[in-house]
Amino acid sequence: DAGVIQSPRHEVTEMGQEVTLRCKPISGHDYLFWYRQTMMRGLELLIYFNNNVPIDDSGMPEDRFSAKMPNASFSTLKIQPSEPRDSAVYFCASSLGRGDQPQHFGDGTRLSIL
Amino acid sequence: GQQLNQSPQSMFIQEGEDVSMNCTSSSIFNTWLWYKQDPGEGPVLLIALYKAGELTSNGRLTAQFGTTRKDSFLNISASIPSDVGIYFCAGPRAGNTPLVFGKGTRLSVIA
């Protein structure tokens, strides 16, 4: 069975550039979560969706960050303009039925902003 | 807000040794989850606990839901090199809300 698929796996870009991260959740899952992982702060929840609708975006660090879920099988996390402090690993996860159910994670996008 | 505190933060052990780690909170949790993250990959669910006092095993891993509902424990018996990684505990903040994750215990196994 296909798990959560994220792309790209790695992204290196210069500060000021727009960055778009992509996620395909597990088919049938109705919750989708975006996380950021750093050594200092661990796993931080940025935003989550239920049935394609954003429910809580209070973890999004700044207006430079935005996320969309145009349909049940695709979501994007965009950073514009990017800054060096955005360098981190970004994970997408999905779950079924309730927000408190076990989540299935993708393998992440390792983002480096130079 | 609710926080999950994991200890130890990191540990170095010899292959074959048993490992114990724990997760505590100042708030009650009704579900405890344990994940493992291999280097370069996303966290993977190891064990889920849903009842106070519950003891659940998955191979060499055993996890327990503390009776106070404010803690959980993970034990690994006879560690092997592939046990290397970061172990996270997680639980829902309340009701139908997303999981809160601890900062993880980083395990290194010396062959």
C-alpha cells in the first residue's frame, strides 16, 4: 500500500526564492498535517486540514508560510520569500477519522535555504 | 499548553543491552503513542496504548500506559544496531485534536 508521499526529498535554494513542498496523503485519509522538524524545536505542527478544509493554522510561523489542499489527494506548503532560518525537515502526515488518531508520516523534505 | 517530556534525551548503549525510556506530562492523556524515526525517514508508529495500565508488546518492544495517565514507558530488550533512531511519544491534546509530540529520545547502539 502506498504511504504518504512527499516531494521533493531535498531542496536547496537561495534566500528570497519561493519554495513549494508537496504531499499526497494516504488514500481515504481525511486528515492531513504539516510539521517542521529542527534539532532545537523538535516536531512542530504547522497546520492541519480535515476534508480539505484548514482547521488550525496557529503553528504557521509567519505570513511567508501558506498551505493549501485543493483536493483530497494533494496538499502544498509554500514559503515565499524563503529565509535561511526556514531550513529544516518538513513532514506531511495523514490520519483517518479523527484528529487524535495515529498519524502516518511521509519521509519528509529536507529544505536548505542558503 | 500540554507538553510531553521525554527522558533521557539521548543514550548510548552496547548491543545486547536492554533500554528503558519514558514520557511524562503534567496533564492526563487518554492515548499514548510511540513512534520511531530512522535517520533520513519519517516517524513510524510502533505501539499505541489506549487504557491506563495497558501493557503492549511489539517484538522486542514493550510499552506501558501509566496508571496515573500522565506517563508512559517504552522498553527495548536485547538491543541491535537497527534500533538506532529517535523515539517519540505522542498523545492527543484533548478529544478530537491533533497529537502532541515529545522532543524524542535519541538512541545510539554500539556494536
